[in-house]
Amino acid sequence: MELPSSLKPCLLWLLVFCLLNVSTIISQPLKQEAVLFGGKFQALYVIGDSLVDSGNNNNLTTKIKSNFAPYGSDFEGGKPTGRFSNGKTIADYIAIYYGLPLAPAYMGLSEEQKNNISTGMNYASASCGVFPDTGKGLGHCLSLSAQVDLFKETIDKNLKKRFKTQSELSKHLAESLFMTAIGINDYVFFFNKTTDPNEFANKLLHDYLIQIRRLQRLGARKFFINNLKPLGCYPNVVATTVPRGSCNDGLNLAISIFNTKLRKDLAHLKEKLSNTSFLYSDYFKFMLGLRGPSSNQASSNLIDSTSPCCPSVYDGALLTSCTPTSVACKVPDSHIFFDPFHPTQLANFMYAIGCFQERKFCQVV
């Protein structure tokens, strides 16, 4: 049946209206994806733990340090920097991808250097976490809230000198990328068999998102959020499982509960915060995938995915890292893990490829 001629113009305008709205809906995530994957950022600010610490713990009174060989054996110059790897971290590869200098450790900078740096800084601190008390039994480290405090200090004491007007400063912050990789140490120190995984995840996520909102209020608009790694498959855990080398599936399940809640809450948070975007990095999926089709199966005979490179003879101690007297394996690239808790440079590079080039593990929320 043909429509009356009087209704045809209305139908045409309705069709145009719908098409315009569909175009707007589609263009928004595409625009955000283009910015987060292909955008030019003014700076990279890194907040996290030992996965991305670039040397802050060097300047803290703590037992958890990596400023000695064999750490850094494959870094530029072959010298230890305080990174918990034989080379670059995932934060380093993120900087490289976006054409930025590697973000220097905040605690190792002089006040003059802080005043002159506008391409980002690294506040990450090994052994710390979201909860203020995480890792404190091992010495002083920078919790998530403490790192955000230092970033605020950077704005107040340094960036306001660099950018003379508030609009210039706001533009800098809005066009910078804020990476977070923190939370796993909270599970290391406070999660056990009697802990309710949902309650723990809710509490951790609550405290975590408080600090994300703080960063947003301070001016951050673009976030790179790394979820938590599958701790149940790491060398310091699989050395004690039965059969030896298998993953602790209960621990991984608890962490996956947090990761699922994190992604869901970031989507909700994005709806509430104007002009704010989140790139969600599924680091859990990446690291689990290195073990092969099954989480309890090694990925390849060529790459050791269950034991660390350093120490080359591993006794399974839960919190041990390399020591100045440790002997490392001769070829770190033959291992996924450099020490019992941290990946090799090769694994970090593989992650960067999977995240940015293949886009298998990183998606705009």
C-alpha cells in the first residue's frame, strides 16, 4: 500500500534523522579508538607496581629493588635501571608506540628536571598496590593514592611553571595518556583461601576507582587501564602447585572476577565522565595465552613458560626475585619470565604487538 503524499516528506525527514543519529553513535567509538590507538599524545604518565616501575624503588627504603645485575642486561647500555626485567617494560613499549620518550622515574629526578619535563613521568612502585598497607612490611613503597598525590604535586609544583595559563595546562593533561597497572600485590598480600573473592574484588575496585576519578578531576581524559595478571600461573605460584607447574585456578578465578568487574565499571564510569576515554588492556588474557591452549599447558618447547630465567635454578620461594648473587640463564628470550614475578623483555614486546598491532588484548571500552 502506498503512503499518502502528505506523509512522504515526514517519512523522509524521519529517515534522515535516524541515519544522522546512527552515524553519530557509530562515529563516537570509532573516533575514540582512533585517538587511543593512533593519537599523538603530549605525554605518558605511568602509575603502577613493579610491572612498570622504571626505578622509583631505587630511591625508597625498601627490600624490593632491581638496581643491580642481572636486571637490565638487555636494556640500553646493558645496565640495571630499577626495572624488574632484563629489558624494557610494557610501559616502555607503550611510550615507544606513541613516539614518546620512556617515562623517567619520578623519584630519581631533581626539581630542575621535573620542571623541564613535559612528556610524562613514571610514579610506579614495586611491591605496592591499591590498599595503603600493601607491601609495607617489605619497606616503604608508593601506594596508588600516594602516586596520585605525587602526580598532583607534579601539576602544582612543576607543570604550572611549564604551562603559563590554565588553558595550556588543561590542554596538556587532556592530550596526555595515563596508564595504570596496579592491584595484583593486593592479592599477593591480602587474599587467601578464606577470603570471599567477590567482596575482595568489590573493595579493591572501589578504592581503585576513587583514584581514577581523582586523576580525572585533576585533568586526565585518556586512560590506558591494564587489568590484573593471572597470578595463579606465575613461577612463584606454580612451583608449589600439585602437580608442579600447573596453575592455581582458584586464584586465577578470583582475579578474573576483579577484571570482569573492572571492565564493566569502566564502561559505566565513561558514561558519567565527560570527554573521558578508557583503553582496556586484557593483560590477564595475554599472559594466560602464553601457556598455550590450556592454562596448564606450556606454549612451546622453545620458550619456558613456567620457570624464571633468574635465578636459573629456582627453589620455588614465594616472594623471591633475583639477588645480586643470582645467576641468570644465558638466553632470557628463551623464557616468558625473567624472575619469578616479572616477564622478560621478549614477553613485554609480544604484549605490545598483541595490544597495538593485532589489537587482540586492547580495546576501547
